[in-house]
Amino acid sequence: MKLNRRTFIGASAAAASALAAPTVWGAAHGRPKVVVIGGGAGGATAARYIAKDSDGGIDVTLVEPTRKYYTCFFSNLYLGGFRDFESLGHTYGKLASDYGINVVHDWAVGVDRDARKVTLASGAVLDYDRLVISPGIDFVEGSVPGWDINAQNEMPHAYKAGSQTQLLKAQVENMREGGLFAMVAPPNPYRCPPGPYERVSMVAHVLKAKNPTAKILILDPKEKFSKQALFEEGWQKHYPGMIERIGPDFGGDKVEVRPDSMEVVIDGEVQKVDVCNVIPAQKAGRICELAGITDGRWAPVVPHTMQSRMDENIHVLGDASAQGDMPKSGFSANSQAKVCATAVRGALTGSKVFPAKFSNTCWSLVATDDGIKVGATYEATDEKIASTGGFVSQTGEDPELRKRTYEESLGWYAGITADMFG
Amino acid sequence: MRGSAILFSLLVAAAGAFPAAAAELIGDAERGRELFRQCSGCHEVGPGARNRIGPHLNGIFGRRAASVDGFFYSKALRRAGADGLVWHLDTLDAYIANPKVLVSGTRMSYRGMKNAEDRADLLAYLRQFSDNPRDIPEADPTAVRREVELAPDVLAIKGDPEYGEYLASECKTCHQASGRDDGIPSITMWPEEDFVIAMHAYKQKLRPHPVMQMIAERLSNEEIAALAAYFATLKEE
Ligand SMILES: Cc1cc2nc3c(=O)[nH]c(=O)nc-3n(C[C@H](O)[C@H](O)[C@H](O)COP(=O)(O)OP(=O)(O)OC[C@H]3O[C@@H](n4cnc5c(N)ncnc54)[C@H](O)[C@@H]3O)c2cc1C
């Protein structure tokens, strides 16, 4: 078996080098090596597809600090009481046992691009022929005056899922009667455009049952947001009078927070709050900066292959990438990972590379059985990933259709997590 | 099969084409900024743009015709808006090429921009002042999809299962390869012909599901055949 595999690799490597790919993996070097940083929507999918489709021909190492990945997607449903926390958690066991991926639970802390080496926090060093980076987001320091990561217990972001999400849920459920829940919404671009507004819906759902005189205040630097008409219609219908949104016209873009005294200051006016969810401005996960592949806050990529524009041996996926029109979503990251996987295999083993295709659909839950969605298809142009068309749920839709849409989202969740983790 | 005969005639009737110029990325926005000088006597665009002789052009992509608040439109343009004229890449392109061809009674007294490349560049410039699909996914698309040629022997195409396997990675985000159905139906081990017919039915918008219509719309006949060939042989786990 091993011998066969060698022969096969040798043959296809020769074929690939005919296409002018640098021959970095000769016989002495052994199997070509791929290192994937980040085991989330982009990274886990890429690792799995590269390992699965190369059938052992590529040595894949996945670097991810957590042993259990909690999905941000559906974490709002957990806040609303529609999912239990454990249903969001996924482990890497199958990626190791069924696909032969080396899963290393550690942080990547440095990338030496010339030597093609990744350094881990433990001090270990990994060689690569191709590096895939999908680290998700980090927050932009100082983007919400008064807030920094040390304030995340008083004012949680819950925008990376895990204990933050649990903390926010506990705060909502224990809020004093008639209290005020405030959300500081992020400026564009950020992960999951409808995410903050789905979250508001889910918090309203909880408060309506437990604390019906409570209020929700959204402080928003953006004029418009995704699925706005649909959310606003749903809020009117299910939670009348509970939710108020202050946009940039009224100071939603001039917000400061005071975690010690639980206050927000809106264009100079002080408002006492009981729970405050601060979602700061975002940027590519820090390792992108350390690797020197960012331009501004994000890491630009070549649309056809998701290769970094700064380094052809690196691919950047998901939220961290600046690719064009795709929203930063789990669906997008998963879609980009497949394009990346076929490009990486093509470059390292000479397998056939098919043209890039991308798509995205984001489902959101507004209330029990009231699901909505927005989606689009995309193609790679030289300049960017460009949207080619899409659809969005309509206001005034039939409740049966909304229920079907919600059920569909459950199917999607089961599908994408199986696609990521095997 | 009865369904296939009906569908078949629809497929042939539906063949059509978009202007090739619009199929790639829109155009050179820098050049478009220069070209906009021809328009700026009447229109403003960008931060703080107001209605002048013509309406401001912020957010024009995806907007229904004649729908800027506070601007008094011609009856003809209002009527076109009420009939469902929405400003997308293709409609804007036609309007700029010759306004009176698209809306006979429009007050926009502009001869038209004859050069397709100029129009593409101008539209690339204007596009920057409309919502970005990255931030608001439902925002108007920036590219126009290439249309497929439909040959009369669509059903007879032999699909390439290897290509099908690659394409299927898109399906598997929702349709589980194992054949499990948690709210989205299984398509594993579907008979090839049923698969092909169903996908063309989505493509022609006969089957009413927006996600599937969207996915099917840009699959070529060969790609549908390839997918069908792949899923027919996939084993349930
Ligand atoms: C509330 C909320 C709701 C959402 N709902 C949806 C939804 O319904 N549908 C949808 O499609 N998307 C949704 N999203 C968006 C989705 O979660 C993200 O877009 C997606 O997870 C991005 O994938 P990624 O691979 O870029 O990053 P992630 O999935 O965040 O994965 C990044 C991984 O990299 C690891 N990592 C980071 N730095 C390093 C390092 N230096 N070394 C090693 N590992 C590292 C992290 O631990 C993490 O596991 C939602 C997001 C939020 C916050």
C-alpha cells in the first residue's frame, strides 16, 4: 500500500513540475506537507478535503488550540434557548482517525515564509510546502472607547463562541426585572452580517418569556444592515415595543462604554445599562499580521485559488481574507476551503484543478419557527470574488414557509458540521 | 419519461444571452470617475450627494426606478418603476446606452454612451456608492452570470464523475453524503435521470426553491450531468 502510494506520488509530482510548480518535495523530502492554522469553518474543511481527496498523498497537519470547537453559527440559538450548549461543540477525533490528519492542539505564533516554517507556542516547528491560514477574527483595539479585552467579563462580546456565549446567556437570564440590554453593534466589515440582529431577536425571545418589561437598545454605527426589513418586521410582530435601534443619525456611531459603572455614553449622553454586549470592529486573526500577509486589517487573496497576494505558498480562508463580495460567514469559509483544497492538491500532486465556484446562504431565526435566509453565488474575477446573483426571504411570507426555512437551517447545521469534522 | 419531454421544450425556449462585456468584472472605476464628468452637470454621487437636476445616484444598484425620496420624476419613469424596473448592471447599461430606448418618455436628455467599455467603466465607478454584498449579502450583484447554451441532447450527456465529485463538495455543505436527512433531503444514490431533470427544473425556476434555483442556475449541462453521475454511485454510509 505504502509502496503504491509512493509510486503514484512520484508520478504525479513529475506531472506537476511540468506545470512549472517548484519541485519542493522530491523523493528525499517525502510526501508534500500542508499545515493548516485554525480548525474552524475554513481550516477544518480545508484539512479534511485535502487529506480525503489526496488519499494519503499529502501530509496534513492541523494546528488548533482548542480541543473542542464551539460554532459561532447557532450560538445565537443557544442564547434563545433553542439549542443546548453542548450541541455546538465539535471535536477533531475523526479528522485524526478517519482522515489521517495530524491534529496539534497548540497556537501558531510565527511564520517564517522564506524557510516555510511555522512556529508553535510550545516551541515546536512545522515545515510546510503549502500553508493554509484560517484563524477567524480578532478585535480592533480601541474601536469602542472604554472597552478592551479585559472588560469582556463585564461587557461580553460573545463573538467567538465558548465561555463568552455562556456568560452572555447567564447575564440575560439573570437581568433585573425591567432592565436594559444594550448591544454595541460593529462597523462593516465583520463576521456574519445578520449575526448581531439575530442575536437581538434571540435575546428578545428570552426576555419576552422571562422578563417582558425589559428593553433592548441597539447602538449601531451603520445606516443599514443585512435583512433589515425582515428583522424589523419580525421585531414588530413578535416583540412589539421592546427593541430600539439608534443608528448613526442619532449618535449610534459615537459610543463609549464604562464597564466599571455599567454605563454607555451615546454622543455625550450617559445611559445606565444592565447587560451590555459589545461587538467591536474586527480584523484578521493576529497570526496573519505576524505572517506579514495583511494589507490594512485583512489578508488579501487571489480569488481563483485563495492564495495570499503576498505569498503564493500561503492560502487564506474565511473571515481573515479580503476576497471581495462574500460575506464573512461559516458557509463562505467552507465554500472557499473547497476551492483552496483543489488548488493545493493540484499544486502539490498534479491532480486536476477545476474552476473556482463559491456560494453562501445565511439563515437567521427571528422567533420560534420564524426562519429567514439570504444567499448568493459568486465567481472569481482577477480583481475579486464577485457576486453573480442571489435571493433573500420576503417580508410577509407565509408562516409555513418560515417554519420550513428554520427546519432547513437545522439540516444545514448538521450538513456543514459533518462536512468540517467528518 | 413524461416529465423530461415537457421540460425539454422549456429548456430550448429558454436559451438566451447577456452582453458579454458585463460578464467579467464590471470595469475600470478610475476611468469611470473621469467619464462621470459627463453626468455631473445633473447628478451627484458620493458622500453627501443631493438631488439636483437629476436624482442622486447613491445606492442606485438594486433600487427600483423612480424611487428616490423627494425627487420629482417623469411620469414615464414612475410608471416603469411601478412595472418593476429595477436598476441592475444590465438595466443601467441599457439605460445609459440610450435612455429613450429603455424608457421612452424619460426626461433624462442624454444622447447615450455608445461605447460599451465606457459604460462598463462608468458603472464600475457608480458601483462603489451602492451597498457592498460583502456587508449586506442581499445587495445587488456586481457581476452578471454567463448564460449556458442549451443543446438538444442535454439528457444524453455522459457526466464525468470526477468533476462531479469536486462539484458535489458544494452540495455537501447541506446535503449529507451519508444520506442522513436532518431537515434537508438526501440526494445520495439518486437515479441519474431524475437528478438531471430535477436540476434543470430548478434552473428553469419550475421547482420553487430559492437556494436550489440559485445553485442550479449557474451549473452547465455538463456539470449537472457530472453531479448526477457522481451522486448516483455514492454509497450511503
Ligand atoms: C453570533 C454569530 C452567529 C453566526 N451565525 C452564522 C450562521 O448562521 N451561518 C454562517 O455561515 N456563519 C455564521 N457565523 C459566522 C461564522 O462563525 C464565521 O464566519 C466562521 O466561523 C469563519 O470561519 P473561519 O475559519 O474564518 O474562522 P473560525 O471558524 O473562527 O475558526 C478559526 C479557528 O482558528 C483558531 N486559531 C486562531 N488563531 C490561531 C493560531 N494563531 N493558531 C492556531 N489556531 C488559531 C481558532 O481557535 C479557531 O478555532 C456566525 C458568527 C457569529 C459570531
